[in-house]
Amino acid sequence: MTPRKELFIKIKETLMTIPELELVDLERQQMQSDKFPDLFVSALIKINRISYETMTEQNQEGMTSVDVVLYCRDGWMNQHNGTEDTDHGMNEIDLLDAIAEKLQFLKGDQFTPLQQTDDEIQQQTMQGIFSYRQSFSTMIYRKLAPKYQSKTLTIN
């Protein structure tokens, strides 16, 4: 398994333990259209550019960041105009805290513990959707196929 794949799978499995999330998936611009009109709460994972350095013996290490974008529909849990929510309509903040708590220091076999670097509100083009981006950084490691193959020589 590649480091990118392991990183995605570990993050997805971890986020799926948060019961309020209806969709946890790889970012494929699902929320940029009316493709998922009935979903209220989703977390989409985006693994950004990886900057690799080549090490000895076909090893590589690289730095990357991962974005988790939380999407919430306006009106989720009655949180607009005279909210009925006892938390003053700030359920998204609780979700952001839950995501950060679950992902901070998450590690795998091929990546170092995640560390949160950013947290911001995003501008969303889809009407009635709130979106929040959280970024985490990590270092990944992978071994490439050997450039040369060992061969046995016989001398006659």
C-alpha cells in the first residue's frame, strides 16, 4: 500500500467514528454541485502536494499536508434565525473540535503523527452550505523498487 493510500484510509476510518458525519470521502468536488442534495454534514479529505527527497537504498521521504473540509447545510439542527439548538447553533464548532481531536497525532506505518496547522472558514459557492477547512501536516516514507537487480555470475 502506498503512503498516500494509507494516509487516506486511516483518516477516513478515524473520521467515520464521529456519528454526526453522514459522508466521509476523498475530495472529488462532490459538494460543488447538487450531486448530494440530501446530505447535511460531510467531511471530505484532500491530500495535498507531497515534496519528496530521495534517500539511500531507494527510500523516499516527503512532507505533505492534508485538508479535511467539513460541509454543513444551513439549517442543520435548526440553527438559523431563532435557533432551537441549546448550543446557540454552533454544532459545527463541536464537530471541528471532534475532528481535530481525532486526527491530532494520528499516525500510520508510513507517516508520522499528524499535526494540525490551520483552521479556517471557507467560502462556498453552493447556496446554503457552510464549509470549514482544517489542515494537518505529516512526513511520509516509502521504498521504491530497486533500480538495479542482483545477479549471480559464474566464471568458467
